[in-house]
Amino acid sequence: MEKLQSISSLVLSARPDNPLHIFRPGAVDKAACFFQSHFQGKVLYAVKTNPEPCILKQLYQLGITSFDVASLEEIRLVHEVLPQAHLHFMHTIKSRRAIREAYHEYGVRDFSLDSKEELQKILEETNQANDLNLYVRLAIPNTYAELNLADKFGATLKEAAELLRATRSHAVSLGICFHVGSQCMHPDAYRIAIRMAAKVIRESKVKVDALDVGGGFPSIYPGMMPPEMDHFFAAIHEEFAKIRGSKEMTLMCEPGRALVAESGSVIVKVELRKGDRLYINDGTYGSLFDAGTPHFIFPVKLIRPESGVAQKEVIPFSFFGPTCDTLDFMKGPFYLPEDVREGDYIEVGQLGAYGRTLATRFNGFAAENDLAWVSDAPLMTMYSGVHSQEPLEVIAA
């Protein structure tokens, strides 16, 4: 591989008029190696978080060879990029066509479910297959999560034991799975969930072969400083060890955000300034959906390709995106030097998760297909042992 550029040299040479998407392979390497060396089980990557082929290939090369897919299109994508990958269809409510094609055309044998009706669909569309690995998903409180996923999926504790028993007779391998919610901010969420799973296992009185603790592992953002990742793993390992028969069980997890958030940024251009509001060329219909709807605050850094040094005093700004919709608004606050002006560039960090993945083509503003690979460190990181943030630095490119 040729030597990667820095963001400053890239902006200086390209002077991009459209949002410029950045990929840091070093950040993926660090996060994936951390999970591989610290999590005492099987790691699946949640493809929905960032389905870029370069991400999938790098994770596979680093030893993460199993993938959590949620749709037929994700199955096709991963199969095309990585034909030998192990696919787990972990969306609990699937179309009959998706089940049928996943099983018969792509060799998928791992499916999740949260109802007897979904179990019946899987059995019918796989022709009563006898080689299925089935995972019963529990509804778990998402008390510590920034984004709640509990209302849509999962069998209640009252239903779960009976569903486990019904599923056991059709599964060569039976698992329990759950999701504590996206951007989970406290390890106790996993303790609570595993204890609930253990209770269901006891009540069902059937052999369970796998426990999948799902995703929810956090990244780091301004104003959202989670405990170090080791604390999450410690909670999971301690509670898992208490489950009767856990030595014969496979422990699994499905990280997404925690693996790739730090790897992505977008370089946006300031088109106009009105007081403390900056009009930029990307927004909530593009890479910055999470800044507008759940109101995440992302780390930012000013890049000024012209001569002159920006003032060091910083003030809070809000952003408007490029579309004609007033909902295209990101409140922030995003702290930048007070003399930011038209023509400046801003790096918005931590967008490797759910950045380009959620982008639309509304108003004709669409993300470019190419990614610029760079050597720069992420603006914030979970994996150095220190929560570092450098939003105030100005690059004189």
C-alpha cells in the first residue's frame, strides 16, 4: 500500500467543493485487535453500522470472519466481498423471500427470532431444515442506552422460556441473544441482561448452546464519555461465568459502532456564516443524521488551507446543512475558533458508524462513492487508555 496522506495535505491539494469522506484504516485495526484480544468469545461485526467493502475486508483480515446481517441485500454484499464469511441473519422479523434465499442461495444457517410465528416462517421456508442454528431474542430494558431498541424487538420474559422450548426441537444449536441499546453507557446493562437470560434458561429447562450479548458497545463523543471498554468486557465475562453450563456455551457479541466509529470523518466546507450558525455542505440528510435527529455532538476541527492563523478562542456554533429543509439543522454545540469563515473546512469526526450509511439523495445532495484513506489519528479514541479530544487545533494546510 502506498503511504497514506494526511488530512491537511489532502485538503490543500483537493480543495473539495463536495463533502470529502475520510477513512482511517489504523483506527479499525486498533479497535478490531482490541476486541479480538480482550473479548473472551466470538466477535461478529454488525454490517449495518458501515457496510463499506474496505471495512469488511479489513475486519476479515484481522480475524473477524463472522458478520451480523439484517437484510438480503447485506447478505448479498458480504457474500460478494467475502464469499467465505460466516453470516448470521440476526434481524428477528424477516420476509419469507429473505429467509428462503438466505438459506438456499447463500448458505445461511444462523437465524434469530422472537416469536413462534417467525420460527414457523423459518421452518417453512427452509423446508424443515435440520441444520439450523437458531437464536431467541429477549426484550431487554435499554436503561443505559442513548438510543432505545427495546420496543421493537424481543420476546418478553413471560414468553421466552416457552419459545426456547419450542425452538430447541428444531435447532441443531440453540442460542439466546439480546441488545442493550445503541451507544450503551454503562456496563451494568450487560449484567442485567445476562441475569435475565440466565433466568430464562433456568425456567426453560433446555440446553442452550450460545449466548449472544449483541451490540451496544459505545464509542466516545463530546459529552458522552463511557467507561473504558475493559469494564464492559469484565461485566460480561463475570456474569456469563455464573450461568449454569456456561463452560459448554459459546459466548458471542455483535459490535458495530465500537469497531468503526473512529475510522470515519467527513470534511465539510463552510458556505456561509450567520452569527453563530454555519451553513455547510453536508447535513442531516447526508452524513450528519445523528447530529440532527438524536442530537449527537461530534468532535470538530478547523482546517484552513489559506495562509493566516485562526484565533485560538473558541465559541459554540450550530450547523445548517445544504438542503432546502429547515430540519437540516445540527444544534451542537460545535466549538470552533471564533473567526471561522466562508471557505474554511471543518473535519467532523467519529462518523465511521452510521455516517454515509444513513445518507440520502434528498435535494440532489448525495455522498460521493470514494473514500480518501489517511494516516491521521482519530479526533477522539476509546483505545489508547486516554480519552483524548483535539477540537481546538487549527491546521494551516
